[in-house]
Amino acid sequence: MNTPDWKALRQEFPTLRNWIYLDSARKSIPPRCQALAMEAYTRDVYENAGADAWAATNVAETRALLAEVLGAKPGELAFTRNTTDGLNIAAHGFELKPGDNIVLTDMEHMANVWVWKHWEAKGVEIRHARNRGGRLPLEAFRERIDGRTRVVSTAYVTYGNGCRVDLPELGALCRSRGIRLVVDGVQGAGILAAPLSALNADVVAIGGHKGLFGLTGSGIVYCREDLVDELKTSFVRPPEAANAPRAKAHAISQFDYVRTAHRFEAGNPNFLGIRVLRAGAEFLRSIGLQQIENRVRDLTSACLRLLDAAGLETRTPAEWRERAQIVNVVVPDAAGLMDRLREKHRVVVNVKDDALRLSVSFCNTKEDIEKAVSAIRAEMSHRTAAAA
Ligand SMILES: Cc1ncc(COP(=O)(O)O)c(C=O)c1O
């Protein structure tokens, strides 16, 4: 495995000329290929009346490319609007009965809470696996699962402290008990190298604007091949291309829908968003997901060491197998500190669950992290001095 030229790759991100950007878990900054893809789209509409921009073949090729990069079959991927959209497809797709239960975790993003809420009015209980000091080991799920559990829905990597769930292990447990595993995969996709097909998940929802380097308003949902038929959906997509005689609405039964995950799509796709997703997937493929994962592991490990040396507290698990690109820092008035870091030091971070959240991408360097941690230290000492 040749090491990518990280220095050259960093040049692909114009934002980094002006900012120390450690907020990729919110939105990834656009690499230049994103701008080029948008320009090419517009140019084609102006000069070619959209022959390429609106071509169904581009959509099919992008699906195939994403399947290759993320380790799935093209028929298992549907284009969506975002993570929430994908989770919503799953949350309305199962037939549950009063007395059944759904297990979430107590560290979910709101998106993976609210999509399930409608079940409560139908007599289905929603339970939460409880974290152990910021970790979600198998035991946390096992103790909440019982004979009436039908679905477990969890983040791959939690949005706050960046705890990574061992999905293959959890998926095996779920499968052995006939439980469906739904995953909010947006904080892992494009960063962790394991193929989607190896996660033992039934559904994985992924927004496009983080690790996949797409636009907001674009995303994909993975649905395991043999589950596609079982999920209920309000969408009905004809089984053939739009101009095929069988696809004419009056000629077929509404139940004769397409037998792949494409059935979760309806109407015109987001052609521009899909074109950008394609550029992002080509970019990821040119670097290699294993290389990206290794780089993110090294950067976040350096970050944890620096925080420790500075005496700063984190709730991010120490072991790489239990974390990913996110490291949090527990400080008083995290929101005030975030603003100071941005205004005074040009360091962009976020605040989640009252803690500062730093999230890295392969385009970051160890220097970015050193600068951010020393800016945090400087601001903390400034506060101490002001309080004295
Ligand atoms: C873990 C997680 N799930 C869901 C979301 C919401 O994603 P989307 O806007 O793609 O629906 C986010 C962040 O934005 C997130 O971090």
C-alpha cells in the first residue's frame, strides 16, 4: 500500500488556506473536485441542453461506484436526501405490533430518535441502551434486548463523543435473535474502511455531506439485498425504465415494483447532488478507504495524546476500535470557547452535549491539531487568569 501524498491532497481543500478546520463531522469542506463537478454540470446544461447533466446513465454509474467504494451491491443502494431520510425509510418500513420494542442508544443524534417516535402511539416501546462512560459495548445492547425486541437502531459512530459501535458483533447478536439492525452510518462512511456488507447491518443511512464529500441534500441508504422486498414503502417505482411499455402506470399492478433498493426512490433524482457524490467517491477511491482510516486514526491518536498532556478531559474512548474521527473535550462554557477559537485563532470546531467536539479528516495535519490544542490551552489559561 503506497502512502498517499497527504501534502498534495491538502492542496485540494482551499478552505484550509484560511482556517484550521476540525469540524468535518458537521460538514466536510469541499475538495476542488466538488467545484469542478458543479461547474461541469452547469456547463453541460448551458452548452449541451443537459444531455449529460440529466443522463440516467450517470446516476447508474454513480450508484455502481458508490457500491464499489463502500462495499455493497448497486441494487442495495438508494439515493436519498440525507441521513434522516434513510432512517425514516427504515423507521416506517417494519411491521411492528403493540408490545414489541425498539432499542436505540442514549447517545443518538436526534435524527435517529424522532424517526422512531411514531411507534409509541401504536403501543411499541422505545428503549435505550445505556452508555458506559461514553462507550457502547455489546453488553449495553444485550441488557435491553428481550423476546419482544424487533429492531435495534444505533449510530455507527456517535455524533457527540465519537464512540464507535462494534456493528459486526451487534449484527450477529441481532441476527441470531431475528432482530433487524438499522444503522445511522453518517459518521463512519467514507472514513472507516470496513465494507457495508461486512457490518451485519440490515439498513445503513448515510448523508452525503460528511465523509462522502457530497452536497447537503444528497445521501444514500443501504438496504441488505434480501430485506429490500420486506420493507414497506410509500414509494412505488415501476420496474422498467420510464419509457418502457410495462412502466406505463395503467399497464401494471402497483405492487409490481422494482425489486432493488431503487424502489425507495421516486421521481427525478438530485442530478447535481449525485454528480457531486460521484466526484467525491472517485476522490475517495483514488486515496483508498484503508489509507484514510489509518490517517484519521493517527491524527486522532495524536490529538488524544496532546489533550492528555495538557490535562484536558475527554469522553472519547481510548481504543481505536471504539472510536473514529471525533474527539471531544470536556470544558466549562464550551460554546463560548468555540466562538473564541473561531474568532481569535481561526480554529473551527463544534459543541455537542456541552463538550467541545474536534473532528478530523485526512486533509488535516498534526500541526492543525497542535495549533488547536494550544489555542484551547491558551484560552483556558486566559480564563483562569481572568477569574483570579
Ligand atoms: C450521527 C448523525 N446522524 C444524523 C445526522 C443528521 O444528518 P442529516 O442532516 O444527513 O439527516 C447527523 C449530523 O448532522 C449526525 O451526526
